[in-house]
Amino acid sequence: MPVKVFSLFIVFIGLLYLLLATGGAGESLSARLKKNLRLLTSASLMLFAGIFCIATGRTLFIKLYPVLMNLIFLFTFGSTLFLPPNICFRFACLAQKNLSRSHIARRVEKYCFKVTLIWCVFFVLNGAVAFYTVFSKSDKIWSIYNGGISYALMGVLFSVEFLVRMVVNSKMPKLSYITKFNAKSWPLSKIMCYERKWSDKKYFTWGDFLAASAKMRAFIAEHDSKFGVCEKWILHCEDYWYFLCTFVALLQCKKEVLLTANISPKFITELKLCGATSSDGSKINFLTDQTEVEGKKIEDSLFIPKIFEEAAEPTEAEKLTTPEIISDETKVVLYTSGSTGHPKAVLQRMTEFEADNAFILSKWYEEFASRKLCAVNSQHHIYGFLFTISLPFAAGVPFRRKRIEFPEEFELMDDESYMIIAVPAFLKRTCAELGEKSLSLKNPWIFTSGGAVSPELAVETERVFGFCPLEVYGSTETSGIAYRQQKKNGLVWTPFDNAKIWLDKDDGCLTIISPYIKDPAGFKTGDLAEMHEDGTFLLKGRADSIVKIEEKRISVTEVENRLLQSGLVLDCSVVPMADRRQYLAAAIVLNGEGKAKFAGTEKYLINRYFHDYLLQFFENVVLPKKWRYLEKLPTDVQGKKHKPEIQALFAVPEDSAEKGDSN
């Protein structure tokens, strides 16, 4: 191509770029120019080079144009290597809208970083050759390379990268949600679950899961056939493996699943009689792996281990059959005590659960995928269910069959990298029992929820476990809302990207809209907060923690925080009481320093110490009037304090022999 003809082509492209940079509606010209600065720069350079060549007949500037374009591309691509995300990842996100929020985003970005780097190398080499042709004294050589060979090389690089990308895509990890899996989601030999610790090599595979869920489906169908169709099934199973296989089978059989951690006879009777009856009036079935509760044999239940032991081995066809689970039609009922201490039923769907899992995996997939999972909490609550059942299933992360019940069990877990799903109460108990010892864990990661981790506990957990826990804030009604890691964030919470949060103008409580909340108006929590300009927030206690004592408003949470700040208290709970008058009562667990300080001290003197300490911050009339010193506070398996049980500690009549209470 003659150089002058090429210069006309350059002028045409320059004009086109200029129109693109300055055109458009709805914005001022200055705003458009600022937004399209790079395009405007390219247009200016093209027009200058083309017009100069046509007007003067000198071809140097037009010949240098390919060199200049390589430099521009090198700068454009290269700058994004230092100012992420890199340009190839940006292009990929334009082509696949949800890529940046997917579990493979980090892996794709790493691959795109390498592709961007390769293009930078190409622009360096291509620009160097183009520069050589400028001074080769042959327009033919310049034209052949810059008008043909250069573009051919670019096409070859595009083609090779496309083929490599196809191979890389085929190797990207896939997710297999409970409502989306089929028999071929994982290889039959893939390990899903392990006993005790990973190196014991006692495993349950994907093939075992397909067989076990088929057995439970057959049992449910047979039971319905014999005793009539039952729509709602209560499920309580401490064994994570049995729980998973049974839960999935119930969903496959289109059952409504009632998950409960409380299996006391009275509570189960309430579930069966109060709103938990099938529409056809049939009895509600109760599936469990427990034989007794509160020292009494559990009656009228279906024993899960026996079902699996006595079931006939399914045929190959039955194993490979995976009945459809429609996520929007699933019904899972969880029970939360809320702020009242009385069970509250919350109806959920797998749709919201799996959306929560997808978001967590979009942020921390690599941390889960590189570890084996173990947990201390019950899967009958939303946090436990999400992190110990549905999430590891979706990501194919092997999970420990039984939850860790005793702190010393962590000392066994030194053979592999583990993802630990915990609650603050258990972390506190472990740190207290291990004392000055620290665990020899390999690159652990800890998620915790169900309550706030105190600054003291965050430091102690990092010392003992080797990792500062990542806390997730949420509730049964809202699922995950925000997170923090005190080593990085202090006490400030960062909302999840998909949550919109603000303070209710009437009472200052957090209000949330997120994909996990079915009501489009959002959900108002009972938590008071202080919002920051960047969208982060600081929790200030619960609205129901504000009580009136002698006509004075006082936050029991603030009193608890002050007691913890004394440096002598490991845990505490301040509760409102009322008999002849209203007053506060405090149940305290002393830490090691506190026990040493008050060793041999009479109770009324310990009371007087804390009374005088709190007097620095509060009026005397609102200070606790009764005190109890315990080894630990009454809590459930999630580590949540039971307010009614704590109040019951102070409900006994006072007598003259008890010097510890002051009125």
C-alpha cells in the first residue's frame, strides 16, 4: 500500500475516533472529552500524522504511526498490570456480566494477567520491528510488515490464546448446588466427607452420597405408601453426613423440612401441634440420629442410622437417579429464639441459601478450596447450615463428619490445612482451656458468627490458632449482612457488596435490602448502629437492650462492655429483673487474672469492686443489684446466651445467708 494512500486511511480513522470521542447525548462536551481522553488522544495523533504527510509529502510521521500505536497499546495494557483489574479481565467481564462476582473471578483474573503480560511483550517486539522498518529505506518493507505481517502475527496470537482459553475454561472449578446437582456433577470417587481427621483416610465419596440419598428416598416413599403422605418432616441430625443425605432426599421427595436444634419432648410436641401439621391432617414425622434427650428416651421418632443400616442397596440406576429440586419451591423452616428467647419459625428457600453461598464463594472460594472443612456448630441454624452443609457441598470441599465438641480435638488437626467454622463461645472456651499453649495448625482459616468476637478474644484466637477470625454478621431472617476481621478492620463492619444498609429514622436500627430477603421493602433488625460515610458501620447493641431503671434509660450491652473492659472478666450477661421494683442483675465469668485477684475474697467484696468500677461510668441507681459468678454462662450450641435461663439464676428468693446480693 503506498504510504500516501495509507495516510488518507489514517486521516479517515482519526476523524472516526474524533466523532466517537465527542459524540453522544446527555453529557456536556467537556464531560465527554474527559471521559474519552484516550480516544481523543489517539484521534489527534492520527489526524496530525495523516494531514502532515499529505501536506508536506514527508512520510516519516506516517511511518512512525505503527510504532506510536504499539507504544499506546503497550501503555494501555501495561498500566493495568499495576492498576488492576488488568485490561483483559475487564474485557472478559464485559463479555460475561457476572464474572467479577463468581467463585472463579480470582483465577480468571490471574490468567488474564498473564495474557495481558504476553500482549505487552508482543507490543514491545512488534513496535521494535516497526521502528526498524521506518529506517530500512524501503517503503515496500515498511508496507509489507506494518500492513500485513504485523496483523497476521496479531491474528495468530489471538487464535492461540483462544485455544488456550478453551482448555483453561474446561479446567476451571465448577460449583454443584443442592438444587442443581446431578449424578455426574462429581466423579464417583470424589471425597465428600471424612472421619475424625483427614489423614485417618476414612472417607465418604460422591458415590456413597448418591447411594445414601437413594436409600433415604426409598424409605420416605415406602413410609408415605404405608402411613399416608406426610408433607412436613422434622429433621434433627448431629451427624453431618447423615444430615446431608437425609436433607437432600427430603427435598428430592418435595417435602417441607423443619430444622431444629431443640429436640426436647415439649418442643417437638409444640412443633407437631402448633402450626406444624400437614394440610391433610396427617402426623408430622420426626427424623433424628439421637436416641434420648434430657435423660429420656425419644419416642415417636424415626432413627436415621437404623434406616441406612436396614435399607437395601440401591441399584445402579437408582443411584444415578437425581430427582429435580426446584429451588424456588423448596421450603425449609428454621427456628430462632430472636430477642425473646421463645422459638420463632422462619420459612426459607434454597434459592436464598444458595445465593448466599454463591456470594461467599465469590469472595473466599480459594480459601475454602485449598482446605478441608471442620466445624464446631450445629447445622440446624442458618449459619451452621450455610457453612457446614450447603456451601461445602456446592464447592466440593470435604467436611468432617462430626462437629468438634471439645477444644482438645483441635490438637489432632495438625495434619492438613483446615477451614474452621466456629462460634465465639467455642473460641473463647478453647483459648481459656489451652491457656498459654498454642495449636500447631497448618495455615488455618476461621469463620465465626452467632455473636460478636471481643477485641481480647480476637487477639487470643490469633495467638492460639494462628489466625484472626473473620466474623460474619447476620441473622436467620437476613442471612449474611457484613463481615470484619479485627486485625484489619477493628470493630467496624463492612457490608457485603450485594447488601444495601441504612438506619431506620425512627429508632436507629439497621435496615437491610439484599438478595436473601424476599420482602422488597427490606428487613429491619433489632440492632442499633453508627453508620460511617464510606458505608461501613459500628454496632451499638440491640434496641431491646435499652431498659428503664428508676425512669432512667440504660443499655445492658453498654454495661456488659464496661465489665469486659475491666480486664478481669472473660464473659458476662446483664439482664433486667423485676419483683418489687425493676433492677439489673449481672452474671459474670472471671478470666484468669480475675480469678487470681479475687482468690479467697468474699463475694460481697467482689460485688463491691465491680460496683465501684461501674460507678465511674453510670449512675448508682442503674447499677446491677444482684451478682452471680459462674464457670460459664448458659448458652446453646451456637454460643448464644439464653436470657430466660440467666434471669432464672436470680429469681430464687433471697435469704440472710446469701451475702452476695445487694439491694
